[in-house]
Amino acid sequence: MDFSSKLLEQAVDEVSQLPGIGKRTALRLVLHLLKQPESQTVQLSEALLNLRKNIKLCENCFNISDTQLCEICANTSRNSEIVCVVEDIRDVMAIENTNQYRGLYHVLGGKISPMDGIGPSQLTIKPLIDKVQAGKVEELIFALSSTLEGDTTNFYIFKQIERLEVKTSTIARGISVGDELEYADEITLGRSITNRIPFENSLKN
């Protein structure tokens, strides 16, 4: 792709590094920004810089937050003894949109994947185990996607806590095998949370 401007080329190269954005789409977005008032581009850049500089991880659940405790963990009406284990913030948002869950979350930050060099130490598994060992959790709900990596992660955590007095369950398989939670419709995902099954039962399938 030939550019008449090095500045344009640099902007397109940066935007095209975003997931799902190719060079042609990046060019269309950059040209769109050029047609808008300069103030709009400034607001966009300031919002991104502010995000990078000031975003935090909740000290309790590792969800993305503006403060030390995210709004969910700080909400005293939530059931703090039920913890839903998810991969990342997109899963938190997907489950919250169902309005079917009133417990807390624990965001792992990924899934165990030896092929990608991701082991338990790269995830927030230890803080989760510590929480269970401290007796703060009555039930863990495994809500990772039903992929090989998701199932491996679920099983690893289960083996770490199976001798502890904590109930473990997994979302019902209304979600197709291999699907990511963020792409599930709200009704299906809500029913999967509500109709969760004991984790031990999933090992027999």
C-alpha cells in the first residue's frame, strides 16, 4: 500500500496493530479521524493515555477498575461467598449483562496454555487459592470457555482445592464447546449460570 504521507503511513501502521484491524480498515479509520474536528482526535488520544496511566486492577478480584476495589467487589449487596472464575474482563461484562448473578468474580487474566508458554504462575491462580484457603469462599463457579485450555485450567484449580471445604460448580453447557463467553447471547449465558452443575459431574462427561 503506497502512502503520500509518512505521517499517514505511521498512523495506519499503529492502528492496524489492533486485533481484527487490517491495513485497509486502519486507513479508513485514520482518514475518518482526519475529517473530524481536531478536538475529537485530541479527546480520543487523551482518553487512551488516561486509560494507560490510571487504570488499576481490583485488589480483590483483578477486574479492571478505576479504584483499588472495583464497583462489584465494593457493592455490599453482592454475595461475597460465591466467586465466579473467569478468564478476563470481557467475561465479567458478559455475565453482568445477564442480571442473573449476584456473587463476586475472580479474573485469572488468561488460561493455562503450555503451547503459548502460559502456566499457572502467569495467572492469578495463587490469590484465588489463598482466598479459598482463608475460608472466604463457599462456592467457586468455573466459567471459563469450554476449550481444552479452559478445561485444563478448571481441572488444575479444582485439584488445588478439592480437599478444602468449598463447593465447586461449572456453568451448564448451554454454551457450545469451544465458544467464548463474550459471544454467547444473554439468555443462554444467564441460564448457564443459573443452572450450573457440580464440577465433579463435568469430569464424568
